[in-house]
Amino acid sequence: MVLGASLVEPAPPVRQAGDPQKHNELTLAGLRPGRDTLTKAVRTFGRPKPRSGESAGAIWEFRVQDRYLLLSLDCDAEGTIQTIRVFQQSPSGLSVERSSPWPMTRLWTGRGAGIGEDTERVIALYGNPDSRNPSTKDGQPLELLYYAFDWAGPDVPQVMQVVCTTEKDGQAGRVVQITLAASSL
């Protein structure tokens, strides 16, 4: 599947009073949680692959060379998207090797952060996270950046989580997963 169209420019980010460096996020993969529907996602990305389990939503897989990007949506009973996840995966599990940022801008945030992005650039785009904690997946050390956007009002996505590889040998970590949710995760 080719993703050639560019993202629609979102509304300017809202800044928190007293913190000119803090920005909220409205979209991930060109979709807005709490507003957009599964129907819009299907029109944009085509038919999703079958999803196991009983949760409402969909998942798409995009192959880029020997790696995969996955787009996963969780929806409410009416089909409104509640959570959007974009993550990097290889057939054997999570791939955390260092690589250049993905050229697939359709799967990026509205401010331009995507899989493979340098962790410090994410912080430059959104400000310091509300929390920054160690994490692991499949035995790989990771770092979780957690942003709460409740300060921006109830009509915008409320939470963004960015999972990154850890800094190694003086090289900044890289983004391996981004989650944007309409309500608290």
C-alpha cells in the first residue's frame, strides 16, 4: 500500500499558560481521536487486516523494506476512534535497532513526530513530558514519555504516550511507538 498523500495541517497547538514550550497534539496518522470514525480510517487506509478479540477497532500493517509499521485503532460502539497507535514491529517482535526516521509522513503526528524520530526532537516539539519512565518490551529497555493534555481543554485528545529506545553510546533514543487517546489511558 502506498501512502502518498500528505497530512492535512491541523489547527495550531494550544499552549499551556506559563509554559511556552508545551504543545498538545490533535492527530496521529491524520486521524483525530474522539472525533474521527473507523469509516474515515477505512477510506484513508483501505481495508484493515482481520483483528482477533472482541474489541472494536482495526489494524493496518505497512511494510517498509524488512520492517513493518502498524496502525491500530480502538473505537467505541458507535465507531468513533478513541485510541490511535502507530508502532514499529518486525516479524519476530519489536524492532529497536537504530535507523533513520520513516519516510511515511501519513503515520506521523500533526506536529511531525514519527516512528524512528529522535527522542530529543519529540521533546522539542511537545515540551518536557509530564513523566519520563523506564519501560521494557520483549526484554528490550525502553523509555516512556507521557504527555497529559487536559490543560488544553476537553475537546482535544487528552493523552499521548511515546515509547522510545534508550540512549546508547551517546546516541539519542528513537521512537518505536506513539499512542494518542481521546481519554485517559
